[in-house]
Amino acid sequence: MEHTAAEHKPTAAELLADRKFLSGNETAAGHIDDMVRVMLTETGLRPDELIRVPVLFQELHTFPLFVAFTPGIPNGLSVNEHLFMPPDPHGPIVRGRDVFKEVTERALAANQVRVRWVDDFGWAHQGGGEVHCTTNAWRAVVR
């Protein structure tokens, strides 16, 4: 969360030492896996047709609800079949590189999709949304 307006900017080591945070992310991952199973069943997609990208979650204290702790990469804007504009995740930095960005760029490049990061932390993420929530876009349907 370095280089953001976040009040609390925990290090990767601090998050890894926070058992409640880790447990919450395991719970959130379980919910996501449940929804992915439903989606695969209902759409006929295969698991290898999905691209998984990293997002960390936090549980709200007032509701049993999880929200994205890091800006949610899946909630970007698909401009066309070759360009995706996700929120900058401000993920953990290892050897000078954001590992969340690296993993995402590699996964999407395998499908000929370029990534252009959008820093939406202050104008969207902190309000509970991401790039796709705050953007209107016309898209051409490719058949």
C-alpha cells in the first residue's frame, strides 16, 4: 500500500504475521471458489479458461462481509480483447517489483492481453469501488 493515501500501510511481513487477516483471506478464497464452481457449472466454461489474479481481502467489522483490501485487479475495465485496464494493486514489492502486477501481466500476456494499470486508490478504491465501477465504456461485441 506504499505510495497510496492509505492511513495504515502494513508491510507484507506484518500481514503474514496477522493470523486474523490470513484466516479472513482463506475464508474469502473459499467463498470465491464456491462462486467459481457455480459459474463453471452454469456457463460451461472450463477451469483452464479462467485467469486467476491476486487480491487481498479484509472483513468488515460491522458486517460479516469481505471487501478488497488491495485494489481488486478483476474489477478493471476490458477495453477490447487485447487491452485490460485494472486498478494498480499496490501489492507487495519484491526486488523492486510489485509481485501482484507481475503475476497478472504474465497471466494475461499468455492470452495476448496487454495491461495498462490505473491508480484508482484515492478516487475509487477507498470509496468501495474500482475502475469498472467508476467508468462508462462502449464496447464492440466480437463474434
